[in-house]
Amino acid sequence: MTKQFTTANKDGLSSPSRRLMLTGCGSLAVTASLAPWITWSAPVDRSQGDLFAFTAPTKHDLVFALALSPRPFGQTEREPLTVRLHAGASCWMVGPFALQDSEDVLPDGTCLFTGQVRRTTSNGARAMAHLIAVATSAEQMPPGSLGVWAEILGAGAVRWRIGNPVVSHLLADDARLAQLHAALHPAMDVQVLSAAIARRIAALPTGGLGVDSQAHAKRLAALILPDTLQFDPARPSGYTFAGLNGRRAEDVIEPVVQTVLVGAPRPGLGARCYLAASQFPYFAKAA
Amino acid sequence: MSHHFDTPTTREDPRINICDLYLFEGSPGRTVMAMTVNPDAGVSSPDTFRDEGLYAFRFDLNGDAKEELTFKVRFGPVEHLDEDEHRHIQHFEVRRAAGADARKGTEGAVLATGETGSGARANDVSVFAGLAPDLFAGDAAALRAFQTALAKENRFAAEVWQNRKNFFAKRNVTAIVIELPTQMIGRGRIHAWATASLHGHAPEVQVCRWGLPLITNVLIPDQDVREIYNRTGPADDREKLGPALSQFTARVSGLAGSTPNPAEYGRQVADRLCPIMLPYELGSHAAFDFAGFNGRAPGDDVMDVIITLASNVALADGVAPDRTRIRPDFPYFGPAFTAEEQAGIVPAQK
């Protein structure tokens, strides 16, 4: 089933040049027409993108978002990207997305935002990222833990996906494994990637005193595959040392990711995070 | 230490002071549960078990935070071996109780009987009770300095963890180790905790509980709240202990500046820890680490996990369990440290 909607500009007037199309992608999808591209700033971090899932601070909404670094995955500025955000059985498709700010409310109350947001890099410098965010009523989602992941479709049928931050960290240094990973659906991850991911983890220098690297690698690979960001909306959200339940804008995840990876505390790592806001999209906009 | 000397009652009688609980897969198809008491046994504490004590491994099998299955261990009076007053021996009895008997009392089917030091094997169940090396590792002086800075200076003192001295090195505890076929517990994901109760002429009174490492020593500074923890079961933890855990970790993470929203972090900690029980997927590789809590193996360095969780800062105390004292097979605890090996260690301060 396909539904069509006309988006509203910030002043509330509809603009026929910017149309959203809702299609089924599991349950829900949104596409936006191509708009003028902004100029990406220079790459500042090794991460290509960041995935978020959290409970909205002011409403009983669940927020799913993908922040993309400038020129993610080697794409040029003008190559259109389509993004599919998956949360459990639900899916929202955005694309080829407009990089200018766009904020819309769909008939079922789902909010959609695309645009630039602010973040800080590992060395504390200010930077921008492009965000695709969806906020939907918690009542629309099934109870229990959701596997959240994003597909990014680029020019020439190129595809990437982002899920668990620990997996993303491992893939950033292994182009061949990243290529294999990109071609898979998460349902295939355990079967296809377990051994390779475990090898990657075991090859890392363990920071712990006497950590059994092989046992740690095998156990961790089983925990992080399939490559999804696990999020149980019934529990406090955050990718912190208190729990790996979704991820909020302000979470500083590098120390957590590296500590989980090596099985021992890794202090003194960078403070890369996004700046939170109190209103949808719950990220501080660039403007 | 994860819980050495943490309540007035157990400071008075270390024999009922549960220091640690371990839960892991032993030989294939078998699960090991181990409880240690008597911190610094033989030096600051006795090397015996209390004959009015009821030592219990409790298992929640259905996720209701109440025990459906309990393994109970009781000891007889202390006797002297070969009429040597320094060589103690006690008879023990292990029972398996299900249903209502799991919750209270000493009832249950007898699984094994034996004597401390030599162990027992019956009904495919292996039991050891006696002096053993303390496999816990932690820098107690650093923890004390950390807590002092927090309480008196309202300061997050990360630098204290550079001390890097394992207070528990070369110290002993007394351990109760039971290895049995996993199906005698059940299957799938379970939750465990240990209790020590007094059960003699008076009604049964629980005096000590161990659900997760360092809950009291690190995360509950308030003595009254510690007593609530030690005197109750996990079913009411969210209500009775959640606010204290949340408040404390919000304060620590706030002082550390490790989160822009300390209150939310505190809520996340309380949600993670309550009900306070050790989760374990039976038959799996046990590990209590940063990736998750799944049982606890003897070599797990739990101190780093808990001080990091308390602050949302990657903290390491720089010491780890003495793995040379871990055996690969039953009873998994290696030989206790001898008097010669313990030469020069300072008695633990109560």
C-alpha cells in the first residue's frame, strides 16, 4: 500500500516540489524528492554513521535516527542516498533524501526529520552530520526488545548497513569484512560472520589482566550478532556502562565500545557525541 | 571482597558473611555454584562454618525474582582433628529444595553429606567445603580513598585507582563448592543469589545476601540500606533499593562529568541491577564482564566492572584475580595459601 503526502515547509505552507511518499517497507516507508545538496565538510571521524534508538524525553515516543558523516562510505556529495531504518518488523524508507532541513508529521502521527545536526568529534572539535530521524508512538511498536538497524543505499546499487556500534568499530578497519557485511541481511550474520568477527576481536590487544582472548572473542561475537542495535523501550535507554540499550544523542560511546571489545576498561578515549535537544528530532540542529 | 565485612551482623560473625558467589559451567553438562564466607579466613576470621547457619544457593527459574529451587548447606559443630585444636573439621549436609521448601526452612532432599576439607561425592553431586584461596581481587585502599573523597570532599577521585595493590592477594576464605548435573537446576536462563541465615532455636533469620558483586561495598554506602539488602530477597529490590542505587550512581556520574544527564544514568543503573540477582544461561560460558552479566567465573575481574558502572567512567584498579590459584577441575579453587605464603600480610581491618 502506498500513500502520498505533501510536506510542509517551516512556515506551514505546502511545497509541491518537496513531496513525501509513504510506502510499505515491512510496515511504513517515507521517500522524499531530491533537493539541493549541501556541501559536506571534510571527514573528521573514522565512523561512517551512527545509529540511535531511544525514548523521547518529553513524549511517549520512540525515536530512531541515523546520523551520517560527511561523504559516508566514500560517496560523493551528489550521489543520492536512500536510507531504510528498521526497528523490529517496522521500517521507514527515506530517499533519495533531501539534505536540507525537512520536518514532517505523517497522518499516523509519525514525525520525520532530515537535516544537519551538531556534534563533537573525538578531539572535541565541532562538526556537522546529516540526520534522518523518525519519532513514532510507543503504542505502535510491539512490546519487547527491538533489533534496530539501518541500510544505506548509494549510487550503483551500493549498500551499507549500520547496527551495533561494536560491529561498526570492527568493520571500520577491515574493508573486506565490511564489504561482506554490507551484502548481508542481519538474519544471515550469525551464520556468515561469526567466525570472522570472533577472529577480529581475538586479534585485538586485550587490555585486561589475564583475559582469555579466545573465549572473550567467541562470547562477544555471539552477543553482537546479528548486527543490530538492541533497544527495549520499556527500559531506560542509553549506550552507557550501565547498559547497552539503544543509544541517545549525548551518549559518549567510544570508551564503552572499546572497553566491551577488549574486555577491560579503556580510559581516556575521545568524547565524540551529538548535542541533544529537548524537542524533536532531539538533536541540536545546525541552524 | 566483594562483600567482605559489609554489615554489623557479619562483622560480628564472619562465618555468615558471604563474600562472593560464583556460577559457571564445570565439566561438560555440569554446573558449578560456589559461595565464599569468612573474609581473610584463618587470619582475621575463623576457618569454620557456623553450625546454626543455613547457607543457601537460591535460583529463580521463571523470572519472578523468587526462588523456585534452593540448595541448602548446613554444618555440624566444630570438632578437632587428631585432637589438634588448630585443625578443625565439620560434618555437612547438602539438600535440594523446590517449591515452598525453597523459600524457607531447612527441608529438602538430601543430596550429599561429608566433612570439611575432604569433600563429598554422592548422587552425581560433588561438594567441597573448607579453606580456599580468595579469588576476588580489588584495591581496598583505593576504594576507601575513593569513598572518602566522595563523602568528605564531594569529589570524584579517579586518581586513587593508580594505587594498584590487591588487598586480597594471598588471603584465604572458606568456600562451599557444589558441582552437579545442570538438569538438576533446570535449563535456559536463570537467576541466582546466595544467602546466609541463622536457623537454630529461634525462627529463621536471613543475615546476609549476595546477588551481584560489590553491591554493598561500592554502590550502597548507607548502612541502613545495606541492612535492608541483606535482610530481604530480590523481589522487592526495585522498590526498596532502586532509589538508593539510582541516587548514588547519579551522584558519582554527575561528579565525574561522564553524562549530561546523571539522573537518567542513575535510573539506568537501577534498572540494570534490580532485582539484584546473578543471571546465567545454564550451560553457557560464564562471564561477568563489560559485555554483560552471565554467571561469574572464578577468574572474572568484577571490581573493574562495578566501579566503572558506578561512575560511567572506564576505571581500572590495576589488579586481577590470582589465576594461578584456580584449578581447571573440581573444586576449581586451588590450594589455600599456607602460613608461609601468608607471611607479612596484615590482618584485614573490620
